[in-house]
Amino acid sequence: MSSIATDLLGDSPSQTHRRPMLPPVVRGLIWALIAFLVFNTLISEVLDRMPYHPFVTRASVTVGWVAAVCAWLLGVGVWEGVVKPSFGFPTLWETPTDWRKYFMYSTDHRVIGLQYIFSSIGGFMIAGFAAMLMRLELMNQNLWVFSNPGAYLSTVGIHGTVMMFSVGTVGLVGGFGNYLIPLMVGSNKSAFPRMSGISQWLVPAGIATVVLSPVLGQWTTGWRGYEPLASQDPAGIVFYYLGVFALTTSSLMVAINLTATILFKRAPGLTWNRIPMFAWGMLTVSLLNLIWLPEIQMAFLLGLLGAVIPFPFFTQVGSPLTYLEVFWLFGHPEVYIVVVPAFALWQEILPVMGQKSLFARQWGIIGLVFVMILSGMVWAHHMFTNMSNSQMLPFSFFTEIISIPTGFAYLVVIGTLWKARLRLTTPTLLILMSMFNFLIGGVTGVLLADPVVNLQVHDSFFVVAHFHYTIIGAMIFSWFAAFYYWLPKFTGRMYSERWGKVLSVWIFIAFNVAFLQMFLLGLHGMNRWVPVYPAYLQPMNFQVSLFAILLGIGFVLHFLHIAWMWWHGPRVEENPWRSKTLEWQTASPPGEENFTTIPTVVRGFYDYSDDRSAVAVDVHSDAPKGAR
Amino acid sequence: MADIVGFAVAWIVTSALGELGVSAVRRGSIYYYTASNQALDGESAFGFILMMLVPVVAFIVVMLLYNMIRFRARGKEIVRSHVQFYTNKTFVTVWIAISVVVNLLFYLHPTASALEQMFNGEEARYNRQDLIVNVTARQWQWLFNYPQYNITQAADANGNSVMFLPADRTIKFVLRSYDPFHTYDANAGVIHGFWVPAFGLKQDIIPGETRYLYIHTNKITSYDVNPMVRVQCTEVCGPGHPFMEAPVHVVSARDFQKWIVSQQKQQQS
Amino acid sequence: MDDVIEPLTPKELRKNRFGLLLFVTSQLVPTFVLINVRFMLADDDVSAQADPLLGGLLPVLLFLLGAVPVWRAVRFAAVGSTDRMRRQLALAGVVGVVGLITQIWPLIHHRYDALAPFGEVHLASVGVGGFFTLVTLILLYSVIARAGRGQVGPEHYWGVEATGFVWSFNAVSWLAIYIVMFWL
């Protein structure tokens, strides 16, 4: 059934030695359970007994969780793959070649990429289901789905947290980034495969932690975790902090790995001038991640200490505003971490679909870089309602001018599409829709950057509509474009154009009707975090919910379509889009190695003025470069 | 050439239609219902930005559609485009110049200008005749106190907080977040947000800080006339957050005096 | 699995160094946040009951001192004297463990009010610093273990060099926190 393919160092083992072993995921769960019980009990019964000896206390659950996550990682394969070799005991880790390789620790970047993609789809479905519950609740002005506002607010928090940290930051970067970047730069491996393998398994742990938070209790802050409310909240908030720790640690490892891969694993001839646009997106995002993820980890550590010990850092005898500052210092770059990969994708895919050279490539790169730089200077525009007047002007200034480098992405695309021969495939359609949606998101961002307007619409549904336009509108739509564009690469099969287009139009209409009305709801006086609202807002809320549910169904259908085509789609050649980028110059799906001989790059990837390939022809075989 | 002309025509027509739409909206009410000068200022800033951005939005949307329709591939064969260029100095320069200029202009007006107006409105010398309302936010209730009239907690006959204000007057709201009924617990306060949707501005209330909001009422109205004339908490403050509301009544100066007297009597009993 | 370890190519060594540099840079950020928080929450107060040595100067000195054997070990590794390298690493390990204990001692026993501004910030810093030290020591121990099995040699001693960088980073970041806590 399964053959022993390779061990972790890439060599075939000299002996085949099979030890009976549980499936790694099962072993990981069991070890996690044991570790949790041991460490939780150690704290709650032995070292830190609380009055009335509850079995699970905030302190014990924190320590138990850390032990459980470590044990989970070890069980899934990190024990044999990383820990034992690090201490001098290299071990055989059998990697099957069939579907089971996706359910264990792996160092193959293609396996890791798909694992990330599945994890982020799982997070999307779970958080999307939470959103459906929220919109269902909001169809009526009274509580009718949830029995109390705290339960609704916990759902809001789970929705936001899982979406931001396991879909927004992971879907394009951890998923598509891990799979494609080594292929795009002409390498067979990523820079740090063992770390990459560890990072993946933190994502299910993080998602599960946040989703399980109601087991500990409610938490009412939403994904921002504002203090002092957070230190007052029931215990559910502990799993919010811990889940985000796991997810951000994962993304930090991805950032290091992708940066080092792009810098050190490039094929000969792939100069800085020829780095693919998607890779530039990954570089800028990784730099942002490197600086700001540890920042939020520190902020959340302080919040966790405020919830567990509890240290009164951010209570009214401390400084609540300090929490807001440290949160938003991360929180603003975070949204650019989410959307910059989408900008890069627009510039990556459209030259191929239009079979026309990328226009003003340097300005596209400058745009990505300056968005990255400016994103760290605007955070307090989330705090216009609680700062002093004199601080408003500089933050408003930087927020407004960030629209300039953002516009460069549009400049590049418009110039590329002018006089092109644009094939209106599903990826094209989704990217154009994404650009339209982000335009609305961006324009409402300019409105929000004006402090006087901001002081009216802050903390209302106007803001909710704005950030869903930028996040769903730009990132999620581009995420789907990436699925359709690279499906032939992952599977060697093509999707159905008819279904792809119909479903895309479906989600476009549902999305716009639902969220455009949300702007109006905000202007009409609807505040955030309310399962119960004045009656005059109910008719529009009902409609928004209707279209939001249609949107949810549309997303599910998209994934069902992609899943169906993954296994049953018609087979296509290895480069159906006639792209010149490197990942398409090898077999689809890639064989055992991405490239049997590492290609030599001789010209840029986005020059469609002639038919010449960007790589030198492989002189060692008759077949064109790539494995069969 | 023909394409540039064709696009320009489509763009101008779309911009014109867009401007018509925006001015129709501005003649109505972007903020749905306003009851203060600050709301009018905010509304006009909002409308100005929309009006200025219509040509920009029209440019992008028409460009995307034009490219999608006019330059689409015909036939099933994947064919390279015959026209290929890597850059166009004029286009890029004009684009960058316009985006920089529009941004700077926006910063001057309405951003800085409206802010300056707001700052000026808060100058002490313009606020000597203000009605002072002490607003206390606690979980999960608003408490209104009128220090100039010795009204410690304004309430209706059922004991629920209610806020009466005179029309055509500047009100200085003094905002605090603490629990006057549980002062023994220093950790009890959370962040709340004070917002009357019809007044056009809000402020967050941070426990441990006193913050100020200046509103100049400009019409007689109340929660019974329009539900946007209510105090609504806008910063999540726990499970009671959605219920943290209070009705507002803006009345004539004489009616306001009558209400003050009735409150003082209610307080004595 | 054989005991033959592939030597690291110069490019791989550069890649490893760069990756570690990225990681260390990213971990400077929590130190920076802690420094900021110290001033935002506690001004420049120092509690009179704070012990200047335990959770203060002692770990600073020990970590700085411990950097010497670690870097000597790197040099020994480069020239192939694995025995002396292992002795230096072991010495660093002992210094590190003592340093860790002196660093986290306030978590067990402190005389200031843990809920006052200085106390809470100091305890948080000590905890974070102790965590970083623990990670450094685990890394050090893993290198010692591998060296004991003959897997560290003049052509493949990246682990020792990495330990040098991580140890130095840990020492510098605790020094920064110490100065900010007690002197600024």
C-alpha cells in the first residue's frame, strides 16, 4: 500500500525498518491529552491549589495547554523529525506516498503547503459558520438564536480571531506561499523544511483552541481583546490568547522560511530584478510578520497575565490605553499582512491571462514596499475616539497617503490590461471583482481617515462593512482566484469554467448587496457588538442577513466545486495558462522533485513580447525542463 | 487613439452620472438625521470626499470594464497580445502626480480644516455659556448629572436615565467611566463609548480619564421623533453592552427650564 | 542512519546565519515592547524593596560571563578540538543554569508589591527573560548532546555558532531590560 519513500534528510534509508505506530495525528492527540492532564493537575492540585480546588483553573489550563500543544507537535512527528535528531539520535521517519502523508509531520514544502491550505479552509468554514449564526441572530431585533448576549459576543470573537489569524494571514502566505515559492524561485526545497513542518501543525492547534474557548467560559471583547474588559471577562478569554499564540508562532516561522527561501534558494540567473511578483508580496509580508507578530505576542502575553494572575496592567489603576496602543501597533500592519498578498496576486496572474507584459513592474514593487513601510505608521487611526486632538493630524496624514502606494497596484494592472488579449477565465473574473471590491473598501478607508467623519462612524457597522470589503473583497476573492489559477498546478486537472464563473458572480452579488447595506446601517446609527438593536434597524438587517447567508452558501459551493474538480476534473497539460513563470515550467503536479535539473533563468518572467521561455532549455534531456 | 477617446467618453459620462447621484444623496442626508452643528460639519466633509472621489472611482471602474470588454481575447487559442509595452512615462507620471495632489488637497480640506473647526469649538473662550452635563458610564447604564442645576441623576418617572437638552445651545459633555455604586472596586471600570448618532461625534470613555465632547444642538427633536436621537454605547463593555442606551430630548429653552424644575422636585422627594 | 554528517556549504551556512538573524531580530521586538510598557505603566519608578541583584544585576553578569566560554567553544569547534569545545559548552551550561535561577528568583520570592506598577512590570520582565534563557539553555544542551555523539566537527558546527548568537542575544536583551528597569 504505502511505500517507504524518503527519510527526513532526503536519502533513501539503507534498511527498511517498520515499527508499528499509531497514525501520527491520533498519537498527537493522545499525547496532548496525557500532557494536559499531567501538567494541569500538577498546577491545580499540587503547586497552586485554589480555594475549593477546581480541577481546571486559569493558571493550570494555561500551563496544561502549553504542554498539550508541545505534546501534540511531538506526537504528530516532531519527536522523530526534529527533537531526537537535535539531541543526537537521528531517527527513521517513514513518509508514505499516498494521502497519509498529509496527516503527519512532513518536510516536503508541497505537502506542507497543501496542509496549510486545508487548515485555512477549515478555519474559514468554522469561522464562516460562526458568522452565519451571528447573521441569523441579527435578522431579528431581539435575542432568538442565542440565549444571552455573552454567547453571541463569544461567537463574534471566535469568528474574528479565527478568520484573521488562520485564514487572513495563513491562507495565501502559509498555504500558497509554502507550496509555490520554492517552485517559483527554481528550488526543490524551502530554506528550513524542518521548521516549516513544525509550523503547519500549530495551525489546527490554534484554531481548535480558539473554537474551544466556550468550554472555559464566555468572552465578550471580540477579536481585539480590549482591556480592561478582557481582564474582567470569564475564562474563555484565556484560550483566545493561547490560540493566537499558536497561530502567530506558525506565521512567524513561515515568514522566516519564505524570506530565506527567496533570498538563498534562487535558481542561477534569478537576479533581484527577476524576482516574481508573488515572491515580492511574500517578502514584504514576511518582513511585516517578523516585526509585528512578536509584538502582538508580547501584548497578548501581558493580557494573559492580566487574566490569569491577574496583573492589573490595563485596569483603570493601570493604563487601559497602553493595551490599545500595543494592540493597534500590530493590528494595523496585520490588515496589510492580509491584503498585500492579494495585491501581489493581481500583478502575478493578470499578465498571464492577458498574455501581455507586466506594466511598470518597478512601481508595483515600490507600491508593495511602501505600503509595508507606511502600514507601521498609521495605527492610531483606530483610536481617534480616545486620543488627544493634537495626535489626530499626523495619523490622519499617514493614513491618507498610504492610498498612494496602494494605487500603484491598480496602476500596474490597468497598464497591463490595456491592449491585452484578456482571457475571461474564472481567475481573471475573480481578480477584477477583487479589485472592484477593494476600491470600495479603499474609498471608505479614505472617508474613515478623516477624523471628523471617523468620529461619527467609528465603532459602527460602517467600519464593519469597510474592513469586510477590504478583507473578503480583496483577499478572499483573490484567494479563490489563486485556487482556480493554481488548481491545474496542484492536481494536473482543470475546473469547470461554467461553474467557476457562475459561482463567482453569485458570491460577488451576494457579497456586495450584503455589505453595501452595512455601510448604510452604520450611518443610520447601528453600533457594533450588539445582538439586540432598536427596531428601526431591523428591516435592513434582515436583508443583509439574507444575502450574507447566500454568500456563505456560495463560498461552500465554491469549495465543493474545487474539491470535485480536484479529483474528477479533466486532465490538462502542465502549463494550461501559457505562463512564463517558473512554477509552470515543470510537471503538474510536480513529480518527486520539483526540477530534476535546476533551471537557469535567462530573462524576466513577465515579458510576453515574444514566445521565448524565461529559462534556458535543459540540455540534458529531450523532454523540456521538469520531471515527467 | 480611438480607444483612448472611447474610454475618455465613457469615463466622463460615468463621472457625470456619479456626481448626479452623489449630489442627490447630499441634498438628502448622508447621516440620515442630524441634530447638531457638528453632525452637519461631518456630513459635509463626507459629502465633499465622495464628490471628489467620484471621478477616481469612475476611472478605475470604467478602466476595468473597458479592458475586460474591449481587450478580451477572442477565440479559444491562447494568443500573445500584439501590442506590448513595459511602461508609459506620461501615464505613470500623471497618475502619481494626481494621486499625490489629491491626497494633499484632501489633507488640507476637509481633514485639517474640519479638525481645526472642531478644535476651535472646544476653545475655553467660546464655551463659557455651555450647559455642562456630567456623563457617567457604568456597566451597563448611563447616568446624567447636571452640576449647574444640582441634579445628581436625571431620570424619568420610572427611574431610567434620560437626557434633556436645550436647543441652540452648546453642551459640554464631561465623560467618565466608573461605577458610583461600587467605588470599592478599582478594577471595575471598562471602556465605553458615548454616541448620540444624530449629534455626529462620539468619544470613547477610558476609566481613569475624564474626556470632553462639545456639541451644539440645532433643532428641537427627541427619541420619539427619530430613534437616532439616543445615547448608545459604542465600545463593547460586556454582555450588557447592547442594552446601554438612553433616550435624548432636545427641547426649547423654556421647556428645558421646566424639566429642570421638575427634576429638582423629583430629587427632593 | 549513519554517523556521516554532510558538511555545510558556504551558501547553506549563510542561509542559516541569515535565518537566525531574522529570528533574533524578530525577538528583539518583545524586548522593545517590554521596555515601552515599563515606561507607560510605571514611569521610571524603582521600588525600594526590589532586590538589585536577584532578578537584576546577577543574571546580567552571569550571562555576559557565560558568553566567553560559548564563543571559545565556537573557536575550538572550528579548529576541531572537540574535547575543549565540549568542556567550554558544559561550563557555559553551568553558568547558564545559575543565571537562570538568579534571573527568575523574584517569581518565587519578592519583597515588593506584585500588583503595583513596578512590581508587575518587573515580574513580567523576569518571566519573559527567564523563558528566553530557558530556550537558550535547551539549545545549548542539544548541542552538547550532539557533540557527545560525535556529530559536531570542524566542517559542521553551525549548532555551536547558533548557540553563540542566541546566547549573546539573550545576554544583551536582559542587559537592556536590566538597565531600563533599574537605571533609567
